[in-house]
Amino acid sequence: MKSLNRRSFLKRSALTGAAVAWSARSWSQVASANEDVRVGVIGFGGRGKDHLGGLSKLPGVRITALCDVDEAVMRAEAEKRPGAETHKDLRRLLDSKNVDVVTVATPNHWHSLAAIWAIQAGKDVYLEKPVSHNVWEGRQVVEAARKHKKIVQTGTQSRSSEAIREAVAWVQQGHFGKILVARGLCYKPRRSIGKVDGPQPIPPGVDYDLWCGPALKLPLMRQKLHYDWHWDFNTGNGDLGNQGIHQMDIARWFLGESELSPRVMSVGGRLGYIDDGNTPNTQIVWHGYAKAPLIFEVRGLPKGKQYQTDKDWNGNMDRFRGGSVAVLIHCEGGTVLVPNYSSATAIDTEGKEVKKWSGAEDHYGNFLKAVRSRKTSDLNADILEGHLSSALCHTGNISYRLGKHASPEEISESIASDKDLVETYGRMTEHLAANGVFIAKDRLGVGPMLKMNPKTERFTGNSAANNLLTRPYRKPYVVPTRV
């Protein structure tokens, strides 16, 4: 087939919108290592393209179904894969007996519900990061995976890095002494998304009701529907939950923590421009683990106001001790730098490189290995790991969303008990000043120090914070309480 016209495209697609109830089905489980694994991909305007490319390269894998709510996006991909089913409604794909495995690369607000429905329909799932839009629904995905005995991999590909795994083991063996601070950096350019005067038209060919799904169905109040949903708390989680989830996950991995932090607070704001985003482009999140604090830094502005141009922004972001989008594990005897998903370097207190690691396994290949073995233990990034690291992003954002503007003196007083947080805040204010943002005038938002019971994954003594652990869902797109 050289082309796919609208009529044939719609004929191939199942576009009905009725809700579907599933029970786990044995027919979808791969019977043996000799059978092809049939994959359905949901959403491919962004990360889904990598799903299609990466999975297609693996032996014994067939892409048998495609799903996207944007007709133009769907048509472009369907032309490349004439043998695949096409669906606009993911519920129709999940009802297909021609699919064993589902990959989910939708916007964040759809991640958990899509995964739970897929699990209930008898599918194994590769779920993009963050695995959830909020803490509660992420835990529901874990519960569904365990109850129905499904293989669910999180799209944090750094977990398949032999280099990082070996570096984690080396640090935990005590070669650099005690960990003092685990630090994640997300210094990534984020320009203004613009400012509109009123509701914008939905792009033609997009089923906006399906696109909104579990989120509130609000008028489109930004220039672009796609991608910029990251910067709206109704659908996204800011750069903390977009890029930062990777570095948050690595930092927690080094600490060896398998629960949420007992205390969390955030300082930050959306600064340097006025646009239609409401997530912070400058943020510090402090997680108070007993072993050592996990401090996360988000910077979307460049290293100076003079670089805030389309030409200069990308190549002129800040760096801290050799990293920009990176993890730094500060220890008594030195620092381990993880600058990407496939390498790490140990540097002693005198700045000398003492050890270096490199190499990574194919993350999709690891997932397919577990699909065939039926062993959750074969996964490098089981859904529980994805839930915990995603939830650390969410709890940081909860503190931010409950915050209030404060003077520099008030901020200094609120963080004075942790010297590493004080140092991090000082560097952040210098970075903002270089971009023409002065916190005495353009005040930062300071969130409360929230206390959490890691066993129950609920805050203590703060009902407003607990309300933000979940969200009001929109029928029929409701994350189930009983999975």
C-alpha cells in the first residue's frame, strides 16, 4: 500500500467511544520463546516513535496495532505499517486479540489509566515515564500488575545501564565512604510557550475528548496542543516529571531507598517570562531521607539573559561540576558523576578520576526478555521502581503547588537547617540574577515542609497535600479503586 486515504483509514480504525470492561485473558500471554510477540503502540507523536523504532529492531517482535487520537499522526505512521490495525480509541486496541504487549507513550495524564486497562485486558505493558500523573494512580498500576501477574516495564532506560548499575554497587560498597548528598540536575532549555488571548481551536482530526481522557476537559489555553501539555499541571508534571524523572530515579537508586521520602519541600517559580505554562521552570526539591538528602534542581533558563535567543539558548545552559542533565553523588571521599544513561565517573576530593564505567543494555530487549520468561525479576525497571521515582517528582510538585510567595529573608529562614539546601538555593538565586530575575522583586514560591508516612504513601497532618495525591477523574476515564 503506497498511500492511505481518509476513507480507508477510517474504515480500518475502530472509533467508537463506549466504555469497556475487561478481565485478564490467557490468550494474550506469550506461550513460548519461539512465538512472535505482537505489540500495540499507543501514542507516537513523541516517545512512541522511539518505541516503534526500538521494538521493530528486535527479533521475534511484530508491530500489529497502532493507536493515536490525532488522525494526521496516525495516518502518517499507518502508511509505513500497512499490516497493522489502526485505532483512535485505545479501548479498541486493548480489545484486540492480535496484541500481546502494549506500549504507552501518551501524555502523562493518560499513563496510569492506559496501563491499568491494558493489564486488565491481559496485556503486558511498557509504560513511559513518569508512570503516573499523581501518586495514588501510580500505586494502582503496581497493584494491577501484581494482581494480574503482568510484566510491566518503566521507560527509565538508565536502569538498563551496566555502567550505572556497577557505579551504584561501587558506591554502596563504601569505596568513597558515606553518601552525603544525592543530587539530580535538569538544566534543560525551556523557552516561553507564548501567551494567548483566549481559547484556541483544537487541531483538526483530533478527538479532544479522548485526548483529555482522565484530565479535566478544559478549553485549550495555549498555542500548541501537543508537547506543551508538559507545562500544565492538568496534564503534565513540569520538567521534574518530564526529563527529571530519569535523574530522580538514578539518584534514588544510588541511595538504595525503596520508599518515598518522609519529608519533602520545594522552592521555585515560573520566571524570566510570562506565558501560558503553570509549572515551574526553576525549582529545587529537597527529599529528607535518613541516609542522605536527595536534592533536585530544575533550570529552564540559560546561563545568562544575553543567551535568551533562539540562536543561543540551547548551547548555553549552566553546568555544575561537569553535569547539566546529570546526577552527582557527593560522598566523603569524592563524587560520582552520571552525565547520561550509559556512563559514570568517580572523581576523588582532589579532582582526580579514579574509576570510569560505560555500557548499557537495550531497554526494550530487557522488557521482551521478561515478557518471554514471565519473571518480573528479569526486568531492569519494574513498575514499582517507576512508581516510586515518579512519586518523588509528584510529592515535590505538591509542596510547590501549596507554596506561597516569600521574601528572600523568609526563604533563608525556612531552609536554614540544611546546609546543602542553603548552598543549592544560593546558586539558584545567582542563576536567576544572571537572567534578570531578582527574587526581592520577582518572588519565589516556597512550599511547606511536608511529612509523609512512606508505608501508606500519605502525608501526615496536611489534608490539602493529601488531596493532591490524586485527582478528580472524568467519566468514563476513571482510574479504578479496585484493579
